[in-house]
Amino acid sequence: MGTQALDKDELGAWLRLCLTSGVGNLHGRKLLAAFGLPQSIFNQNAQALRQVVSSTMANALQTIPDHFDKQLELTWTWLHTEPLANIITLGNANYPESLLQTEDPPLMLYALGNLALISNHQPQAKKDSIAIVGSRNPTPQGVLSAHAFAKTFSETGITVVSGLALGIDGAAHEGALEACAGAGADNSTDSHCGSTIAVVGTGLDRVYPAKHHALAKRIATQGGLLISEFPLGTPPLAANFPKRNRIISALSLGTLVVEATVKSGSLITARMATEQGKEVFAIPGSIHAPQSRGCHALIKQGAKLVETAQDVLEELRSLLTPPAVPNSKILHTDAIQKENSQTDTDDRDEPDDLVKSLGYDPVSLDALVARTGWDAASLQVRLMELELDGEVARLPGGLYQRVVAG
């Protein structure tokens, strides 16, 4: 446990270093390299500190930060009232090695849940992980894909890392947890379950979005892990979410982007993954859907186009060592595409019932529901299949149109 290595004075020194205005991760590491543990830093006089940092920063280090006592009590109480709470400081044995290798590792990590998912020094530690990120406003197909891919990865023992946001992130966490549902709260002993890590942009005593309170609790108590670099009480500030993305990519061997617009935060994560020397994967979609354009841009820039979870596993085979998984667990992008393998693709001279229902004029999803009697989710899946086969085109305004062979 991270708490075992920290008494209250040590915790206070680390907190004070992190809370001192202007220090940040870079200067914090310089000070630690020069003087050792934080207690030693605060025992230095101004002249010694000025050998490492500016005079302004040296003066700040000799001043107790505002609200420091309150923050220390809040953090100490959290550590001793939350059974699964930990604080991992830079250099602690539980600090993830992959994060240490980045340009900007946090001085402190707040963690809630199963540390074996990140630690190189925990028994049964899991070192194989993949990030899944994407739009906060995904299509139904995007949600289905994120859930299906995450479930497959987790079933093979690979941990799914994401950001607890609405949309794709939430679906990825849900899929990973579903794969581990039979493992109980301590799935770290189940080598066939990868579980999930949520890297958040708030303090761990808060959940954002509020809609994910129950999901966050399930992650922490069902073998997953919540991580933040931000002090307790930190609200959901806009600047913190792009910042935490470097941790998502750092904790993963690769990043899969399911759906993203061209200005999406998911593309920031992908860029950071590339800068860290990690693989980037993207699922293609309709040329008419804004949620696909970010993925298409990544593919143009060299990201690996993937259609199935197996595509990712094969690409990372040299880095991953997952247990063998039955072919039946390898899910296609639409999670239902397995039916295609049971269909003679050469015997398609006659259009199916849905294609007939489309007619030849643009039609809305609601109109197709009325015409076919299918539910909307099933229609979305089949329409995607037809779109990929070139039989249906998706038009602006949520309309679909049958493609007539030339």
C-alpha cells in the first residue's frame, strides 16, 4: 500500500512541494535530484535553493502555501477512511515505470483501487494495457464498438485505460468491467481478466461527470483503478483534462481511437502516444459522420486502421503476452459482424429486406424503424454493415440512401 511508506510529516512535505506556486513537476524533479526527499528541500536556506531554482521560486519554497494545513488534513483523512486509497510519490516502488519514462511524470499520484494494475512490484501485476478513447458524443455504433473492443481486450488479460468521460470512455470502462464480472472484487488474481484504469481530471474525492458516480465506484471496488495527479478537492477545470491525457497514453502500450472529431481531446491523447513512441490505432467510419473525421485524419497520418480487436492484438503481439483466447471471443467492430461469416457473400444478388425497405430516396432512421419493425440499435448495426459493403450511403441530417450500382 502507498500509505505504508508515508507518515504524516512525509505526506505534508510532498504536498507542500506540489502546492508551492510555480514549482510544478519539472522544477520539483530538479529539487529532488539536488536535495533528496522533500523534507530535505524545505530544510535548505534560500542561498542553497537559488543554486537550483530562481530567487522567486526559492522564496516561495520558504513560505507555507495557502490552505496547506486544510489540504493536509483532507488528504490524511482520505487515506485513512478510504480502504482502497493510496498515494504514490515519485520514486515509490509502486510508481508506474512507464510513466517515469515520460518527459513530465507527476510528483504524486492519487490512486483508488487495485494497484497491481500499474505497479511493477506488486504480485500478479498486470503490465499489458491499451488505451481506448473517443468522442463524448458518439454514435450508437461507436458506443457498441468501444464496449466490444474493451470487453475482448479485458478477456485476454489486457487492462483498458481511459478517462471516465461520457461516451466512448464510459463504454470502454463498462466493457472491461463486464469481462471481469465473474472475478469479484479481487480480480488481480485472475490472469484472464485485464480490468480497467480510469485517469481522471479532478481530485479523487470528486467524480466528473456526475453521471459516472456509480461507474467510478464499480471501477474502484471491482478490481479496477482510479488515478489522478490532482490534489483532493480539485474541481473539473477545463485545462486539467488535456493534461491528464499524457498519463492515459503513458500507461498503455498503444492507444485506440474509436470515434473523434478533428478537434477532439482524443487526438491529443493520440499525439502524446506518438510522442511517447506508442502505437496509435483508429477505427474508420462514415465519411459523412463528424465523429469519424478525427479517426480518418489519424489514419492519413499513419495510425493503424483496425476493424477488429484481433487487428490490435496482432499488431502488438511482440509487446503483449496475453493468454490464448478462443476465436469466439474476438469481436468485430460492430460486435455482430460474426453473422457475416455464416453468410455466403457471393449469394447476394437479391437485396435483403432492409435494402428493399430503404427504397431509392433518402430516408431517416425513424422512418426505417416504422417500415421494418426493427429496433433502432439493430438498424444502426445493419446499416453500418451495408455502408461498409457500399450498398448504403449515410447522408447529412441523419438520412440514409440506397446506392445504385452503376
